[in-house]
Amino acid sequence: MHRPIKIRTTVLYFISLAIFASAVFLFLPRYSRAQNPDPSIEFQIAGKTVGAFTLSELKSKLEPRRIEIFDIEYEKTKRYEGFALGDVLRLGFGEKLKSPEYTDLAFTALDGYNAVATLSKVSEPGGYIVYADLDSGKFEPVGRMGADPGPFYVVWTGKEQTPVNEYPWPWQIAAVNLMRFQDQYPLVFPKGAASDSPAYKGFELFKARCVRCHSMNGQGGKVGPDLNAPKSIVEYRSAHMIKEFIKHPSKYRYTHMPDHPDLTESDLDDLLAYFRYMKEIRE
């Protein structure tokens, strides 16, 4: 009478073991790439790969720089070795970097995080792609989840060059994509919205702060949920709750989403106008 129970227990054991093994397998590629002794950065134009350079190749072609900054992610002074961001971009994209055809740059991380910034921002002096922590020999864990920011981490030396001012600070960089935003993400772009409308202003905020983690109609970041598919967030969350969660997500749950205490009521109204506009054109 006990034999079926024993068989079921054995089956459950092997199923659990298989699930555990699958989970480990899923994490292995990210870990192995992050630990690669000669990691590479892929360069893309409009999503198509045009080249790649390993760290050793970058060192042979560019001048390594040593910098000391107040790192806003660690909230302390740090010393790094890396390359000037402008030097890396000129090496990877050449004359295409000057083409008026392209407006934005996206940094894609190993985990799918996508930091988008205007080309005018990332072309300013002060940006660096660093690959070595000179204080500890290897990168210290960063963020609530204790992530390893290697193999490549974008930092800025200017006091005002912060995420709040729309300068990207992504880590675990795997690829850099030169693009025209509305061509690369047509389902995120508010087609038909006037450039001075609240919906378009909300789109610009979404592009600067949200698309790195969130998608719209399946396009954008993969870390957070899609905000318009299969249903718009405005269909199942109140305006008050949406505003609250955008501004202070840490008050409500443990999340990768950063607080945005600097956003004004007008900014939040513009974001809601964008969400509502995208809901309407989706339908």
C-alpha cells in the first residue's frame, strides 16, 4: 500500500532536481560571460551588428585612463581604469557617429537592461567605460541585489552628469546600439502626438527614465513589465497609485526600480497622458 507513495516521492524528488538544474543552467551563461577574462563589446547600428572588440583589442587601440570619481551607485569615491566613452564610440562607429540619421544610443546589459540616451548627451566629455576597480582589484557588488557591474560599466565625472539629468550609468555592458529612436522602437513612439503636447512630453520622460527597464507594446527594456500590453497600466491602476509608485516605489515593495523624487506633479501628469495616448492608439 505504501509503494505508490514512495514512487510519487521519488518522482517529485527528480522533478525538483531537474527544476534546480534548469535554474542553474539558465544563470550559467550570464555568469560565464561576466567572468570572461577577455570580454567584448558588440557595436550595432539600428540593431544590426557592425563589429566587436575584446578588452585586449580595446587596450591595444585606445589609451587606458585612470579616473577618480564620486560614484553615485556606491555613494562613495572610487578609482577606476577604463576608456573615455567618446574614444570607444569613435572606434566602434567611425564616421557614422556624426550622421544626422542617428539620434540616440542604447547600452544593452547582459541581463537585457537597456539604457537609452540621446547622442548629444553621450557625446559630451566626462563619460568613461571602466573595466577595472583600482580600489579592490575587482568590482565591488553594487545595488540592492549585489550585482557585479563588470565587465564594462559606464560612469561620469561631471557633478551634474547623473541619471536624474539623463546621463546613463549602466553596468554589465554587452552591446552598444547607435540608432534613431522611432525607427528602433516604433511601438514606443507616440505617433501623431504634437511635440508640445503632454503625451509627447510624457514620452520624452519615458524614453529618458523608463524604457531602460520597461517595454511598451513589447518594445524596450525587459527588466520590468510592459506598460501597454496586453493592457495599459491605466486600465488596472488608479492615477494616484501610478504616480505614487513611479515617484516612490521603494515605499511599496522591494524592486529594482529606483525612486524618482525629483519628478514634479506636472511630469507625472505628462507620463499619465503618454500612457493614455498609447492605450488609445493601440486600440
